[in-house]
Amino acid sequence: MPEVKNLQFINITNSSILSEFAYDAKFTWLFVAFKNGSKYKYSEVPVEIFNNITELHITGGSVGSYYTKNIKGKFTCVKLGQIAQ
């Protein structure tokens, strides 16, 4: 398993529910952290999903809405403990 702390997390400033995200291309894992402190690892996530989140973040689009429509409930996920960065 890769070191989560070695991933580059991107802070989300334009979401009321999400706080940060990161992607591990080797394992196709998407890591998502919520403003309430919950952290999840989503498995087998295509890089296009990560690219779309990144683009929305850069352009000021709704990352939270994208998460709800395109990620939540669509991929296997595991709730994580505290992510050390």
C-alpha cells in the first residue's frame, strides 16, 4: 500500500462539504476528506474523475455536487482514520 502522506492533497476552498482530495494513479485510488473530518479512499476511480474534480476546483465549479453525482455510491470506498500529511 502506498504512503498516503506522500500524496499531494489539494485543498478545496469552494465546497461546503469537501475539504481536500488526492489521487494515486498507480492504484487508481481517490482520497476525499470532508469538512466534518471524515476521510475516505475510493477504489478503481478513473483518472478522468480526478481530472474533472481538479478542473472544477480551478474554475470555481461545484466540487461537492460533482462528488455527489459521480463518486458517492459509485465506487468501493473505505473510511479512513486520520490522514497524516
